[in-house]
Amino acid sequence: MTTPAPGLVHSLDARARLEAGETIKGERRVSPLVLPVVCGSVGMALGFYRGGRMASLRFLAENAHRAPKTIKGWYLYNKTKNYRIMFGGLKGGAMDAVGQTNHLLSIYLFIY
């Protein structure tokens, strides 16, 4: 007599339990502490991208009428633009991370 594979044993065991009249119980395999971290990380990444893009366009619109004329001017223009993009991205990322986490927690608390 051969022994079945480990995955097959689990399915045979589950089938035998169902035939015996046992009900199927859903198990929560994800810890409640993991969900806010994942949701906050996704919100931070999306918010950083969107906030940086909006800050870039805002900087371009505010400074379109006074383009730099020298090499040093272009250097300072791009340096300032990069800092504004970084700050706008961090601000947008923080706002989206908090928003996404709040939405997730309110849905989680409403359901459970």
C-alpha cells in the first residue's frame, strides 16, 4: 500500500470531514496588524507619486514666466524643483497613507 502525497492527505482529510457532516469554517489567516501596515505602505507609494507629480506641475506653472538664463540659474531651478517635488511627494504620501489606513480600519471595524 502506498502513502498519498502530503497535499493529497490534507484534501482527503477535508473531504472525510465534510462527509461526516462537519461544517466549513473560514479562518482569518492575515493578522489584523498587517493590514494597516500594507495599506499605509500602498497609500504612501501612490501618494508620493501623485503628490510629486502635482508639485512638479505646480512649480512649472508658477515659474513658467521666468525661465533661467544662465547655467547656474538652470542648476538652481532644477535643484529647487527637485526639492519641491520631494516635499510635495512626502506630503501627498503621508496624507494618502493616513487616508487609506483610516478607510481600511473603519471598514474592518464595521465588518468585525
